Amino acid sequence: MIARRHLLAAPALLLARPAAAVTWRGEPAQGALLVGRAAPGTRLALDGRAVRVSPEGLFAFGFGRDEDETATLAVTHPDGRAETRALAVRRRAWDVQNINGLPPAQVTPDDTALRRIMAERERLGAARAKDSARTDFAAPLAWPARGRVSGVFGSQRVLNGQPRQPHYGFDIAGPVGTPVSAALGGHVTLSGEFFFFGHLLVIDHGHGVNTLYAHLSERLVAEGEVVARGQVVARMGATGRVTGPHLHFSLSWYQTWLDPQPLLPPG
């Protein structure tokens, strides 16, 4: 009887074990990308939006530049237990510059340019909307180029009293031809020449995480190619709307621009 009681109790003990934790690296903050792991079979939703979880339990999500101070992460564990986590999203201060006296043509593009800009925006949006099963995003971010940091994420200019779109990239200045490498492995989803960005590439790293490389002098890979982390994919240039040669490097979670700088290794 004692042995039988132990056998009957065993399933109950297994069911009573706590569900595996949902963990991530990074701090919830405006502009942050969080990469985490949960038990396989876990379901997640951030503010009601489903977050893709790989069969191994890997996931990623991010917070925009102007994210609210709180977010809600809904977790459904593999055993069916549900919990809701309230996340405090740290606010950040952004640099805002007022520049007045510019010629109107430098502030507002003409109708022809605007039509081109809108068409390019749709192409870029489609590339950034990719939701592939790749998990390259789980690797550490590598520097895409070396040079002087000439621009940071989140800064904004007000031109002749008109607020411009915030700067959604991290700029690295250097000579034309400086090698540009893929910050993570992935799949090239866009390669083209754009009005503002000049020659650019977009690489999908899985689960909505993608990187963009702009103002290039040369693109060395084409749409559809799979690239490795650290592979040279382009060369730095001064194409598009620029004042000098540099790489505009952006990180996104789907359509949400994120700050890549805190994820890069020191130096």
C-alpha cells in the first residue's frame, strides 16, 4: 500500500512543480530590445499583441522611443497556468535641436519627391514586417562598422518650427568604402536606392527583429541572400540625404524602431 500511495502521488507532485521562468536580458526602457527564453510551449503577448516564441523557447520584443511608462506582458505557461506581469518601462531623455532660417526646399520635399518617398516607405514597411522563424536575433549584436559615432538614436530636429521625424538610427562616420558588416546573421529582405537613405540593405534576423544599413556606396549582397554575422555586406558611403560619409544603422522589432547602441559591445 505504501508503494502504491507513492505511485499515485507522483503525478500530483509533477503537476505541482512551478512553471519554468520567463527571463530576458536587458531592461524594459524606451528604445530597448529584450531577448529572452521561456519553456517550450509558452505563449506570450505584449499589450495584447502576440509575441512569437520559438520551439526552443526563444523570443524577442521591444519598446519604441516614446513608449508609455508601463506595459503588460501576458504569459501562458505550458501547463496552462496564466499570469500577467506589469512592466515598468524606463523613460529616456532625447536630444532635441531647433534650427531656423533654412530654405523651404530643405524642409519640405517637392511633390515628385514626396511621391517617391511614399512608395519607398511602403517597400521598407513590407520588409520590416517580416515574421520569420529565424532565431539569429538571439546572438549578441556586433558592430556593423568602425568609426566615429556621429549620431545617436532618438535625437530630433525642429526645422523652421516644424518637428522632423526623430533620428531612428545610430550613425558611424568614416571614409567612403569602409566595410559594413551584418550585425547579426539573417536573410536580406530589401536592397535598393532610396531618396533619404540612399543605397540601403535590410536584413531579417527572425521574430520581427531586423537591421537596416543606409547611405552605402556599394551593396555587396542581393535580396534573398542569407548572410552570416560579421560578413561584409556593403561599403560605407554618402548617398541619399547626408552631409558626409557615414553608416546609418537601425534596429527594429517589426515597425518599431529601437536603439542598437546599448546592445553593442564596448569599444
